[in-house]
Amino acid sequence: MKLYNLKDHNEQVSFAQAVTQGLGKNQGLFFPHDLPEFSLTDIDAMLELDFVERSSKILSAFIGDEIPQEILEERVRKAFTFPAPVKPVEEDIGCLELFHGPTLAFKDFGGRFMAQMLAHISGDKPVTILTATSGDTGAAVAHAFYGLKNVRVVILYPRGKISPLQEKLFCTLGGNIETVAIDGDFDACQALVKQAFDDEELKQKLGLNSANSINISRLLAQICYYFEAVAQLPQEARNQLVVSVPSGNFGDLTAGLLAKALGLPVKRFIAATNANDTVPRFLQNGEWSPNLTVATLSNAMDVSQPNNWPRVEELFRRKNWRLKDLGVAAIDDETTKATMRELQTKGYVSEPHAAVAYRALRDQLHPGEYGLFLGTAHPAKFSESVEAVLGETLTLPQALAERAGLELLSHNLAADFAALRELMMSKAQ
Ligand SMILES: *Cc1c(COP(=O)(O)O)cnc(C)c1O
């Protein structure tokens, strides 16, 4: 597989390089040189396969002969150990539930596949995973790498800005997982990570590797569940399909668009954000003008400078698609709460992220179309807000219940690169 840096098309790398480097020069994102395309017959045949077999085929179409198909399939089998069911919510709308993995959010798919790929690629060489999270990435990355030999994981998150339960889920592991609470917002954490990757000495000494949604292996893994969704739909729904994606860094949306580029029959996508609405405003008035990040109920989407957006633009350019065909919506917290209650009356308990996507979908779905919205997290993961909004007590799934009583092991740090650097170097072997 060949990939190029979006900031400098002359920088070309292999899949292994893109996975280990994360970012290219000048913090440029990597993008696939070839965009494979399946015929309609291929797609129909693939939709008949089981999740792991089909996913290996999709991933192999991108990765090519860099990883033999059988090895890839073994790795995919270790990564995708849980289902992605479509649950009917209304006659013409279903929820693609992506939260049945170990950390109860869709980021388990990308995190676990990336961990498998890094383990395959790096062999015995020590690596340090450094990532910033607004909540769910951190948990997924921590659990995906926990206990893996030769891998040290450092996770930055905005102090006090993620849910207490979320914090428990990944800041209580210890072992090869270090967590750092930063005095600042998610964008500040993300900026620190970017600074670290610009620091050649740090990068070399630690074998630094990024693990957030910019890593290409995560994106490729996420393509697979869009196929899994369509495989569960009746034939009539397949050609009338509208998919609504709750968006923060726009990695999930990028993966969905890549699925469409491969030939998956999706009529259109809707990018649904919360009040952090840089993209909806951009598509409405053509001006890229991020505001300060604001805290919302759907806090994993509290991102005002979505780092995958350049990939979305590149894909539209390469495919000659028009950005104005991408649906957008920005849903505020009041509407999100009302929507969670509306879903409750339909017998479906949802959390704020999925509710944002449902709202946008319900508002923009035309008669005769079938809509899917992505259920990106288990409601119990956001039990504080869900219980307050719905007046209903949720039972914690076992994964959360077990961790809730454990002590937090995080360091606290100012949003200061020198301090982070010292912390990271202090333990370098
Ligand atoms: C990360 C996350 C999102 C946003 O996904 P992006 O790929 O960053 O757009 C939405 N919902 C939940 C629950 C998340 O954790």
C-alpha cells in the first residue's frame, strides 16, 4: 500500500510506515494513493460473508501484499471480537450499535485493529504510544494495548472534561498504561501531542507513535462496520440508505466515505455535530472559522478543529464528489436532551452522541429512504447525563462496574510541553 502526505504529496510511505509514524512531515495526514473499488457483484458477494472474513477482504484491498491475507485475517479476528448489530428504532430508521466492545464505544474497533497492526509491524522493537483523548479514544487505546509487550502507552486528556466513569475505565489500569490529566481542553492536549511529534529527539528515543484517529489503521478498520451494517439491511433499503454520523474529529465520517468510495451503496452521509460546529458553518458559508471549543453533553465531539477534515476534502476531490452533497447539522444540548426523551418514548434508550446523529437524520430523511445513525457509545458510559435527562436508572455493564471502585492513577500536568517532555523522558529506558 502506498500513501502520501496531504501537506506534501512527494512524501510517500508504505502502510507499515504510515502506521508507525502516524503523521507525516509538517504534521501532514497520510492518505491512500490508490482508492480500490469493488464491482456491484463483488459487493453483493462480500455482503454474504461473515464480519471477520469480509473485513479482511476490505482491509486487504487497501493494504495489498504488505501483509499476507491469512495473517491479516488472523489479526482481524483478534481485533473484532464483538458484533456491530443494527437495531430497528423506527420503521425507516435503525441504529448501528458500535458499543459492544470492551470499552463500550466504537473506538474499540479502530484501537484494537491498530494495536494488532503495530504488534505485527514492530515485532520486538519497543514503541511508545502517545495520544490525546476527549474520552473514548483513550479508553479504547488503553484497553487495546494493555499488557502488550514492548509497548508503553501515554494518554493525555482534559482534566475534569471527561465523564468520571470514562476516566475510571482507562486511568485505573496501570502497568504499561500511563494517563495524564492536562489543565486545558482537548485541543490543548492535541496540540501537546503534535509538539511531541515535532520533537525529533523525543520521537527517536521513545519510538513515538500516535494512536488517535489520525492513524490510518484506525480509519481502515472503521470502514468495515459500514459494510457490516449494510449486510444486515433488506435489499430495498440498500439503495436508499442515508447514514448519519455523530462527528468530532471526523474520523468516523472519513471511514464511511471511504466505504462509499469502495462501492458500498450509500446514497448520502450526514455529518452531525454538537455546538462545536466549525464544519456545518464551513459548508453553509464557505468560511473556515473555528470558535473556541465549548463543553457539551456529547463531550467526545467537543472539537472545534477536527483533525480529519483534510482527508474528507481530499476524498471529495479525488472522487469528484461535491461537498454540498454532504448533509450537515449542528445540534445544541437542549435539542439533544429533547431528542433523547423522544427516543425513550419510542422504546430506545440512547446517549447524547447517538441522539445528535438521530436528530439530524430524522430531520433530513426523505420518504422512501432508509436511515441509519451510528450508536457510538453505550448509554451507560454516559450514565450521569442519560439518567438526569431520562429520569431512568441504568444498570452498568460489567466492564464499567468492575472499574468504578478502583483508584485513579493519573498524573496531573499543566498544558506545558516542557513538563510533558520531562515526564516522558524520565522513564525512557
Ligand atoms: C470519538 C467519538 C465520536 C466522534 O468520532 P470522530 O471520529 O472523532 O468524529 C462520537 N461519539 C463518541 C461516543 C465518540 O467517542
